[in-house]
Amino acid sequence: MRVLGVDPGLTRCGVGVVEGVAGRPLTMLGVGVVRTPADAELGHRLVAIEQGIEQWLDEHRPEFVAVERVFSQHNVATVMGTAQASAVAMLCASRRGIPVVLHTPSEVKAAVTGNGRADKAQVGAMVTRLLRLDAPPKPADAADALALAICHIWRAPAQNRLQQAVAAHRAAHAPKGRTA
């Protein structure tokens, strides 16, 4: 499975591609940050993020795109920018027919470190260890994008089984058609 992880942000949008399957060593195929100037017009910043994401999709051809689920923060301007960057990533993937999955920050931290309240340094250290890197990716947005991809690779099999079980349950308990 090849997953593009996206840690959305207007100034720094972390991107990272990881390939592998749950229970086996994972491989980092690329990591980086799509940057936009803070003083640029919002529309131009969103176009720059779109162009950056499109380049990553063209180069790496992921099977899934894992995006950090936006959560409420105290700073409304920050959460709005994060949500806008997130929407751009989801749009780029969806336009290509690539499934998009959302993972909360605590879900990603728990999957990668075992602690849903882990700090950035702990996430970076575990990403470094799991992908057998020489040093944590910088900035932290890049490490977070890799953590999102790892989280999805590890959680996808269980999520797929759960979705199949729910679908089977619904099918078994669906109202039967009426006959005359």
C-alpha cells in the first residue's frame, strides 16, 4: 500500500509518502513541505498548495491520501487556514479518484507512539525509528505527514474489516421487499 500523508497548513503543508503493509517494515518514498508566503493573498496560497499536492500525486501515485482531520483550536484564523489547506488536499485526491481518509491528531499519535498525547519530538523520534531514517524529518510538519501515512497503513486492514462487517450486518437486517 502506498499512502501520501498530508499535514495541512497554509504556510507549511507537510507531505510524505510511505509504502508497505501492516506488520512489515515500511519504506519512506519521499517527504517534504509545500510552503506559501504568509503575506500572499489567500487564493494564491491555495493555488500554490494545490500545485504542490498535484506534483506529489503525479510523482508518487499513491493509492490513498491520509489527511489530518481538522480540530477546533483557540485561534479561529489558524483552524480556518488548516481547514482550507485540508480541503485542497482532499479535492486533489478526489479529483483523481484516490480515496481520502481522515485521521485525528490523537489517533495518529497513538498509532505511531502508543500515546495519543505524544509531543512533536516523540512523534518525530518514532517516525525516524519506524522508517529507519538517520534523523527526524524537518520541519515537524514533514514528520507529521509521514506519521499520518504510517497510521493509515497500520489501521487500514482493521478499518476495512470493520466496514465489511457493518455492510454485512446492514444487508442481513435490511427490510425484505414486499410481495403482492
